[in-house]
Amino acid sequence: MSEQPVVRDERTTAVENASYRLAYTVLSFGALVIVAWRALFLRQPLWDLIALVCLTSVLATAYQAVHNIFTRRVVVLMVILMVLSFLIAAVLVLLIAR
């Protein structure tokens, strides 16, 4: 067998990135399902998994922001979603605390 160098092109990079995106999505939502299960049925603390999901999301977003891939519309949408998420979480905490 001869050792041929692997040719990498834009398609290879795009397929790799798509696979990483799919894996990250499955991992993140899987962790969120585990968090929900532990919180609702097992009454266990869940800060470790929530922190892991939040940290990976913040790191990915920060990396993308450093490389200037966000448009103004995307930034506005992210801020709106963060505010809505915070409000929903606050309402849920208040309802559960009763």
C-alpha cells in the first residue's frame, strides 16, 4: 500500500462541520433531557449538567463572535431569545417555589 496524502477540500470541511453540529446538538439536547429527568422524577441536583450545556453554548457563541459571523439581525434575535428564556425561567421558578 502506498501512503497517499488525503486531499481536503471545502466539501470535506463542510461535511466535518455538519457532523460536529449534529453531534453537538444531540449531546446538548441529550444532556437537557437527562437534566429534566433528574429534576422532575429523581429530585436530584442538576447544576453540573446545566453548567456544562451553558458553558459549551457560551464558548461556541464567543468563538463565532470573535470571528465576526453574526449579523445585526442575528444579534437582536439572540438578545430577544435570551430575555424570553430568562422570563420563562423566572416564572417557572416562582411557580415551583409556591
